[in-house]
Amino acid sequence: MLIMVGELSAMVIENVVGISQKLPGQHEPFMQVLLRVLRAEVAQFSWGFHCLSAVDYGLPQQRTRVFLVGIRSGYGGVPQPLGPFGRRTLREFLAPGLPPVDVSKLTASLKKNLADAWRALRKLAAEGSTASVVCWPLDRSEGMTYPRKFFFDVAPTLTTANTRLFVASMDDLHMGPQQRAFWRFLRCEERMALQGFPPNTLQGESDALRTKASGNAYPAQISKAVAASDGQSSAAEQSATVKKRPASAVAAGPVKKKPAKRALEKSGIGKNEDNLRKMVDGVIRDLLSAPDMCFAQASKLLAQITQSGLRQNLKELLVEALQSKVSADAAGEAAEEVAAKAEKNTKKLQKCRHLENYLLETEWEQLRNPKRSWDDKLRLLARRYVSIGLTCPSERTSKYALVVLFVANYNGDGGINTLSINAQQAYSCLQDFKTMVKAFAKQGEYSKLLLYPASPADLPRELYLKAYGTETPSASPLADSDLVLVDSALPARKTHSSVDRAKTPLRLTGRDTHLQEAMSQLFLQLFEGRCNGGFSAGCSGAALKMLQGARNGGEDSQGGSETASPDQKRSKQAVQQAEEEESKEEAAEPLALEPPEAEEAVDDITLKIAEQLQQGKDEKAAARAEKPQAKAKAKAKAKAKAKAKAEAKAKAVGKVLDFPGTEARDAISVGNFRIYTAVNSQAYRVRPLGEKKDKAFSWKATTAEEAWNRVVSYLKEQKA
């Protein structure tokens, strides 16, 4: 795309050497196929590739790579990279005088591999090997999938995986390890130097990070050879074309170059008018073949043309071609696209308080099936949310899915009041449900409905058909009072007080659900303004009859359930008829008062509430009278238990902080810290839990005991 719109002048892509080789079963190398496609599809560029090795550019590392180079046709053909810089030996990159590896700190497998390698190298030296230094991965051995391989006077390709590269000098293998010039692992500083970077690169970072960085890097010299190419084939030819300066000029210092005229002179085209015109013609062809652009894009390109060092006639040609590509329709379409994208990304929270009415009969069967897992049921509800376009549910709407799930799966005796819920587990399920909705929403569509109706039949026609097709949602088998009760108890946020009480489950015992529903219905009518003549005057008879039904056991409040008996259904019809008659009377006499028995019903409910409150107080007082010292005993017991636990922890910490030695071992846990013994770097590393960085206490310059004492002092300061 950047090539098509003229934003890119050149590009370089690196890959392994195998891409340029013909593999078994291929008619030609993949690179040839790629070049043929690029030259046909991206004709604005000239394409070519180079195969360069790090050994030829002063880096003793077996790293050969292929570089695919593309340059805009107006600049000419693909230039050749700089020639080889010369070869160097691996010994020049190794720091002398370092101690040999401590074999006692190696694992059993590394010890065995080192002994096998030493015997193999002794045999090669006896056969007359002339190599000075050898390097190989110590974590590999003969007979493995990737067997051991020796590299003489060069290092293998540095990667993030070969962190156990071992170096040894060949001329002193018959001596002891202490007398050998090299008998140790390759250091991070040496790996950086082998990639062409200063040895102190990333100094202060951990050895693991520096090793990974050196393995992921491109050799600096090879990158320089490709990027600095200017059409010359070798460094020798380049130096031959440079004019020699007199001695006086050399003593005066380097030549101060004149400022380049923008990008043209940097590209090496020069001031030749024919080359400039050829380049401009190529740019114009690319511009005309590109799609139309908006005013903002054209203004940016126009500013670049104006500031360039081109001649005026060439600028006019470019401006004329640019004007032909500016389209008002394109500008309008771009603005509309931006606005549509902004509108699409702006989503408001959606609310749905009647999920139980939106489920199919098959979905109810799956929800109430005890053989199905809890995650499958959560996933089912999440898919139903997304199917009706509810991809951005509010917190209470998300929680309501769990309410339906808890009530649908309850099979206990004694009613919903005996349901016991772990608040932390419920909150964890809520987070899982939100994650599922977010994942499925990528395949769904936001409906833009902010408040969903109680019945799915009231949804927009197109949304209903998309969600259900020819199927029809089933009536809810759950009681509304059960849903209200569980909804009031479940937490919607982590800040809910019940989430912190992991060992105290949520219990619904002791709540009169029918009474609660009746009072809520009455207060809802009062809030909506239906009671204009006092507390009882003007209220619908249905609400007052519900209160009377609540006093008789809540039979009327269960009318919405499918399990209602025939007597309850007839009672419900009678209530509806009474409500219709009363609404007619209210229309004729809007200020008429309710019958005296309605006021008496409200008084009875008030007395019942007061009796229940007093009964609860009496029970608590009786419990306190029976066990006056139970709370004090429990508190003393908890205090003694905490003290014993603290003493045990202090004793364990004191034992842990004993000097562990310098051998490789598992991490030591001290409070919120972990202590690692880094044998290779000769340091103890202390890392806080949950953090990536650690603090090192080295024993290179001191003894291991002194380093451990510093660790203990540090942990005491941090109050571990």
C-alpha cells in the first residue's frame, strides 16, 4: 500500500539463506518465485537480493542471511552492497584471563556433556587440528535430535535459544582447567561484540535479557553494508574512487559537507537533468495509478513538493498530476467513513431486566440439566445476550444472567430461602460471563437498544427474526419473587462487602419473599404517581389485594409461575376483574377513597412487619443471654492462633535465612520475596512476587557469606 501511494522509496527484508536455495521437490527456489511476482505486481520498484555472511564483515559468527532489496524505479536499479570488510578470528573477541568454569555448579547432564566434548576435542587435537579456539553448545550431545557440533575459530549463529555456548582453547587441552586459556561459557559482553555492538550494551540489565537481546539482533556490520550501498560493488572500489586529500587538509580535520538538497541528492541521483526528469516521470506514473485521495492527503504531499529542491518546471508537473487525483467525493467519503467508525466505536450500556422471558425451551432444558458444566451454561447465556444484540450489557444486566442461572439450578427443599451462595465464587463467575460476552460480541452486532422490553415480541422485527428465526421464546418457569430475592443478594462489583467474606456464604434464610414482593409493588405504584390522595387513596386494588394475599401466604404473588394451581389461576382472574372494575370507578371518581378493608389490610401488614422486627431482636437478645462469653472466647482463641502462626513463621524465616551455599537449588521463599541462586553470574537474586525485575547480590568481589549477609539485611529493611 505504501508503494502504491508513493510513500515508500526503498525497502529491505531479511530472511534465512534457505529461501534462495532449491529444496527437494521444488522446481526453483522460492526467492525466484517471489521476485517474479513482485516484478509483475509491483512494477514501480526494481527488485533484487543479496546473500551476505557475517564472517566476511569482520564478525566471526556463522550467520548467513538473504536480503531482499526493492527501490523505486526512478532511482535506477538495485545497488550492490558494500564489499567484505575482512575476516577476524573468534579469539580476538574473547576476554583473556577469566577463570574456568566451576564444574561443581553444573548439572549432571552438563557435566557429562563437558566430559564427552573434552575427549572428542583431545582426539581431534591428536589428529592434527590447527584450530585455535572452539565453540559449541554445551546443552547438546551426541545421539540427540539436534546433536553437538563444534565450531572452530568462529561462533555458531547467535539465537535466543543457545544460551549455553562454551568456548575452549585447542592448544592446551592436555593441561588442567586452571592452566587453559579458555575453558568457560561465552559471556554476554562477548555475544554483543560478535553481533557488532559495543560490549557494554545494556550494561546493568540482567544476563538473561542481554543474552536474549543479542540473539534477536541483526549484525550491525551487515546492516551497514546493505544500507550504505551506493552502486559500488566492494569497499576496495569505493576507496579507489575517493580523492586523496593533501596532508595539510587532513591535519585541519574532516571535510564539512554542504547540506544536501533534500532527498534527491541523498539518493545518489545527482544533478543530472535527465535523471531528475526520469525520476519525476516515474513518480507521476505511480501517482496516477494510485486511488483518489482526500484534501488532507493532497495538502500534505503538496507541502513536500513545495519544500523539495526540484526545479520549478518539475514541481509544476507534479502539482498538476496531484490536482487530478484530488476528489471531493473521496474527501466526503473519507469524512463519512471516519464518522461511521467513531459512531461504531461509541457504545452505550444496555439494560435488560427480563432475561427469563428471552430463552427458548431447549435452552431452559440445558440450564436445568445437572450433567452440563457451569461454564457451558454461562456460555449459553452469553450467546443469547449476543444473539439479541445485547453486546454491551450494564453491570446489573450481566449479574442478572447469574441470577437466572442460580435460580434455575436450585433443587433444594424449603424454597429459595435455603439457597447458600459463595460471594467470591459468584463474583468470579460474573467476571467469566463478562469475558464470554466480550468474546462472542466480536461475532455479533450491537443493537443500539438501551432498554430491552419485558417481552421479546416487542423487539424490532428484524432483530427478533435474526435472534429466533421461526422459533418462539418459552415462558419462564421461574418465580419472579425468587429472582428478586437472589438479585438483591448477589454482588455486582468487587467492592461489595460480601466478596471480602469468603468463608461466610450468602444466605437468604429469614426473608418473607411474598411480603417483600407485595410491598415493592405497592411502593412502585406510589413512586409512579398513582396514589394521589394519600397512602391508600387512589392505589389500584390489585396492589392492595396482593398485600392481602401476602398475608395469607403469598398465593397471589406466585400467579406468574407456570406451576400455579387452578385455584390460583381463578384467583388471579378475579384480581384482574376487580382491577378493571376499580379502574372504571377511578375514571368516574378520581378522588374516591379505598374501602375501609383496604386500609385495614395495610395496617395489618405494618403490624406484621413490626412483629417480625421485634421477634428478630428478641432472638438476638436471647442468644446473647445464653452465651455471654462466646464472643470473648472466640476472640481470645483467634488471637492465640494468630500468635502461634506468627511464631511459627518467624521460626521458619530464621531457618530459611541460614546460609544456603552457592550450589544450584530451588528458589527460597521469604514472605513476599523469592531468592534465586544464580550460579553462572555468581550472585543471589532477590525478586518480589508479581514483579519482573530483581536485585542482585554478587559474590564475585567478596565471599558468598558476605553476599548472603547483604541479602538478609535487605530483606529486613523490606520487612519481608
